[in-house]
Amino acid sequence: MNLDTARQRIESAITQYGQHAAMAIELVINEVRSDMGYEAVNELIDEFDLELQYNIAPLESDVSSNS
């Protein structure tokens, strides 16, 4: 999957399910994470404000920031 396809799928889920789109969006997020990594996922989360709207938090990389 590429970012354009992911954007289309997220927009479609939001249009179709409104406030109940979180589950469909998470499926897209998981596929993006698998195909493209954390940075791409976080870009989509920021772009669509998914943390505020659907409680989908940005992903942390495999480097821990807890010191």
C-alpha cells in the first residue's frame, strides 16, 4: 500500500462510518505500518487528526524514549 491509497481508504472510512470509523481506520493504519513503517503511519495520524477524532495515537519507533 502507498500513502495515496491509504489516504483514500481513510477518507472513505470517515465518509462511510463517521465517528464509528476507528476500526476501519486502524486496519488501514496496521497495513501501512507493515508496508511502510512508523513514520508513514504517524504522518497519516497527524494529517487526519486521528488522535483527537478517533483516539488513534501516533506510534513510537522501536527506539525507546523512556530514559
